[in-house]
Amino acid sequence: MLPMSTLCVFLLPVQETEESKPEENITASNQSIARTPKNCKRWLRIVLYTILVLSGQAIATMLGRLYFNKGGKSQWMATLMQLAGFPIVILYYCFSPLQKSTATSTNTRPPSTMILISVYVSLGLLVAAYSFLYSIGLRYLPVSTYSLISVSQLAFNAFFSYFLNSQKFTPFIINSLILLTISSVLLVSHDDSSTPKGISRGKYVIGFICTIGASAANGLDLSLAQFCFQKVIKRNSFSAVMDMIIYQALVAASAILVGLFASGEWKGIKGEMEEYELGKISYIMTLVWICIFWQVFSIGVTSLIFEMSSLFSNAASILGLPVLPILAVIFFGDKMDCIKVVAMVLAVWGFLSYVYQQYLDNHESGSELKNMNVNNEALKASS
């Protein structure tokens, strides 16, 4: 996944944390939505949110590449722009019509404030770490290569979920792991002629390793977030998810801001701005729009989770990754040779295999929920 998965994609497992919820639960309501195609307003919103996801991810990533191409040098600044826009999400939180749409929780005692702080700080620092690694990858790799490698977060998510969330290694999951691994191996062994100007083979390898490491940390973050919702927070509501987004982003942005000043890179920002090829105003606007479009992506992902499902949201966010190589060819002159095409096909195939397994899991969970409701009604009738 791309850098803004820092704020959003760890939300994906949230709805899957409780397999047996009341009928008013969002997962159950998705079935009724599917059976009411005349609900035009709902589907128009879904289309809108999907567009926000795809456009926000694509534009923010392309602008991130533009920042480095035109003279941007600060890794810390590039990373900070991925995270610093979380106040926009706070505004969305306050005025979103979804805030009253879900409110499911267990009867267990809520966790203490210190436990919640520990969760938010730990996951926030992990978000900061892999966001920084993603920035290094975006700087040293062609956008097409970077985006294809980022798909490997699905494989890492499945791997860590096996240990933390009792994820089963089905044939489809194994197939996905194998295909995504082969795709990454093809790219690391490939002599890419689209490598950004001034980037040596050694830096290319560093960018590859950092992107793989970021994808692994991203997958771990997804699994840990799901584990925390299951075992610690024990509440699956819009407010709980938004709290996770906002507080993680606050911690991550704060950590990156400390890194910016501790590294001394802040001293070179003025000179970087003056030397930026497109001018000072363009330098500022590039960073501002990177910040805004990652939040557009965040809002779209969060909305899709509650309008449809976490699976649909995940599918929409990952769907944009194969689009990025095409945009990179158009705007940055990246070359799509045979190796990249094969790697992209394998990545998409692995992604579809992963999503299909998630669909089967959701379908099975929905069937169990339906059978449980039927049994409950039968018991009530007999009594």
C-alpha cells in the first residue's frame, strides 16, 4: 500500500472483528443494501467515496514523486505531509452523517485511559516508522515499481494475521502470497531504466528494501489494529474507528516532526524552497496538496467501511495501485517493459485471490449470522 495507508488501511479489519453482531450492525446491513438497488442516494455516495479513494491516493503519490523530482530532498518533510493533515479528518468526524450510523459494543468493561494511550502511542509510532520508509522508497524508486511492491502489504497482512488474528492459510491466501512474492522478486532483480535521475543502483536497492519493510510494517499494523479492537477496545463503532485514526495520526505526526528537527533537515527547508525548480509558491502548494489529498483518501476509505464493508474499502484502496504505473508512464515517463507488465499481472492476480478469500469469509460469516437469527426466532416462537 501507499503511504497514506498509515491513516486508513489499518481500519480494514475493524468490521471483521466480531462475527456475530446484531442485525443493525453495518456488516449485516450490507446484505439489505445489496437487495435494494433502488437506493440511488446510497450508491451515489458509494461511487463518490470510491472516487475519493482512487483520486486521493493517485494524486498524492504522484505529487510526492513530483516533490522529489523537482528538487525536494527532505525525507522528514515528505513524510510529515502524509500525516499532518489529520485536522481535516477531525472536521469530517464532527460533521459526518456516519457518526450516528453505528454504535455497537460488547457488554465488557471499557479499557482504561492508560491502556488506550498505550495502544494509540504504540501504533502511532509504528505508523510513523513505515511512513518514513515509504517516503524513502518513493524517492529512490520509479512510481510504477514502488506501487507494485506496495501491493505486498496484503501478503504481510495475511502472514501476521495468521499469528495475531487466527487467519487461516487457505489455498487462495497461499496463492496470493506466492504470486505477490514472485512479483516482488521480479522487480528487485530487474534493471529498471526508469530509475529517477541521479539514483544509483545502491540507492535503488535501498528504496526497494525500505518499501518492502514499510509494506511489512503496514501489514503488521493492520493485524495489530485488528487485535486491539478485538481484545482491548472491544467496541466497533464510527467513533472508535475515528479515534484510532486521529490519535494515531497525532502521535505519528508528532514523532516525524521531532525527527525533522532532531535531524537538522529543517535548517535546509528555506534553501530547498528557493532551489525548487517550479518556484517557491509551487513548492508550498505541492506540499499542501500532498497533505490534502492523503486526507481525501482517508475520508473516502473510512466512509466506504461504514457504507459498505471493510473488504470493499480495502479492495477500492488496493485497486488504485495498478493504476499508478499507468499514470507514471504518462506523467513521469516511466517505462513499462515486459518484466513490469508480468509483475503487475501477478500482483493483480494475487490481490484478486486475496480479496476473493475475504469475500468467502464474509459470506460464511453472514450465513452463520443469518442461521443464528433464524434459530433465535424459532426459540422465541417455541417459548
